[in-house]
Amino acid sequence: MARDNGSPPLSSNVTVSVFISDVNDNSPQILYPAPEGNSFMTELVPKAAHGGSLVSKVIAVDADSGQNAWLSYHIVKSTDPGLFTIGLHSGEIRTQRDISESDSMKQNLIVAVKDNGQPSLSATCSMYLLISDNLAEVPELKDISYDEKNSKLTSYLIIALVLCPPFF
């Protein structure tokens, strides 16, 4: 309300609406798998996995708001482009077809997460997938060095991810 000092005083009311738009200034942050260089992350995929089986999930967040925070997931590069697919908005990685004996035991996926801002910002991560029913079948794992005190925890986490995929 505005009022003057005249005689008689005059006044007027006006409503002002202020709209604040978010600027797309934050890139997506990948929470899982851990960003490259922080740790060696590998998922175990059962040899008997059928087409459509949930293998893993990329989890990301964006600190922006509104449509700038909407995320989409894309497989940028894959060892076998026809084997895995990713949910556009869920980040769920699934088998696209049944696993066969001719598929490579070691699979690598590079996943990009993009936000919906203009211009779009993105982040990438690598997923290492081992097609095997048990870790003893994978000779490459014998060459990987790791911290002894964390080895049991890592093994439990891998087993938990394989046994309880709906929770991840």
C-alpha cells in the first residue's frame, strides 16, 4: 500500500508477483556406483539371467529445482551393445536378452546422466559387470589388490546386491 501526505491523503494498493526461476548451474551427481577413482565397483550378473532381469541401478541427484533437476539415463558405451538397457528415467540396468555362453564374462558400461536444463549438464560413470554364478570362476579378480580390512564388507555388499536387487 502506498499513501501520500496530501490533504486528504490518497492511497492505493497493488499486488506484485515475483517469480524466481532456477538457473541450471548444477550438474547431476552420481551417488552409485561410486565416482571413478574412489573404489573398484563390480556387479555380479548370474549366468542364468533372463531378458528383462534387473542387474543394477545408477543413482543420481541434481541440486537444481524444477525441470532442471529432471534426470535421464543413457548407455554411452557398452562391451556388448545388445546385452543391457537402462531405464530412461529410473536408471535401472536390465538385461535386454537372455545371457548366453558366448557373451563375454567381463562387461563394461559407460552411463551418462543428463539433466533437463538448457543447456543440459551431465555426469558419467563406469559400471563393471561380471557374468558369473560365483566369484571363484572369475580369474581376473585374483589379480585385483584390495584392503584386507574392507574385503569382507565388499563381499557382503556384492552378495546383498545380487540377492536383493529389488531394493537397489
